[in-house]
Amino acid sequence: MPTVIIRPDASSASSGFDQSGSNLASRISDNDTSTFVFNTSNTSNFTVSFGNSSVYSGATINNVVVSITGNTLNVKVPEASVEVSLRDASSVLQTSTLTFTPTESTENGAEYSTSLTPSVVDSFILSATAETVGLIIKEVFITVDYTAAAITLPYIGMKSGKYKIINGKIKI
């Protein structure tokens, strides 16, 4: 089944990270692990919204997976976790805890597949909370697995009159 990756397009709140607002959103959504944000406080959090994709418009959404690429600052911080909450416009859909070490990795939350539609995916908001200083977050993204809408072939109907074909073929 086809997939598409959606990335944050705006940050509506942040606290305890070295970047905020549009700087935070651009660093964690640019598909470049050399740009990042790191938390500077024991209680750090951010909330981001996601860009929409016309690719899954009209499609059946099978599932989504939240992913974060990151690591801890150094060996003095051997492990750090971030709790991520995936929400739609009105409620929390899923919460996952992703754990990082000094080695860069991409950690995935569990697949979420309950009552997904293109409009629900278009309204995704992600909140992340870290409680250990020294977490580096390089990328945040959601993989959307979908089944494309069925293609209906054009139908030409005529009760009376004439069709004039200038070029091409008609196959009956």
C-alpha cells in the first residue's frame, strides 16, 4: 500500500527547548538530521501541527505512525524519553513513549488505525514532552499508509445526436 510522509508545518507552543515557534518547526521538519532542537529544561514540551497532502485525498487511510529521529546529548545522558500525544482537532488519539540513547535513531510509535479519514489526518496535532535535559530531536514526521481511491473510467452516454471524433480511437 502506498505511504506518504507528512511533516510539521507550524509550532503553536513550546517550552524548555533551545528553539521555539517557526524555528523549532523548521528544524524538526526539514528532512535534515544536521538541524535539530534540544531541551534545556527538565520539563520541556512542544506542540506542532502538520502539513496536509493531496496524495491521500479521497483515499482510505489504513494507519498512521508517528516517528522521531534523535539521540541524547552525550554519554552523560545515557537515556532520555519523550512522550508524544497524537491528537485530532478535538481529542487525544494515541500516546507513545519513545526512548533515545547517545546513538542517533528513529523511534516509532505504535500504528494508529481507528476511524481515520483524510480530514482527520489533515487536522493532526502532536504534543511532545521530555523530562530529562539532554534530548536532541532532529526530525518529527508521520507516515500515512493509505489505499488510493478507485479510479472510475469516463463514461460517455448519448440518447440522441452525433459525436464527432476529430482524433483518437474509440474502443467498444
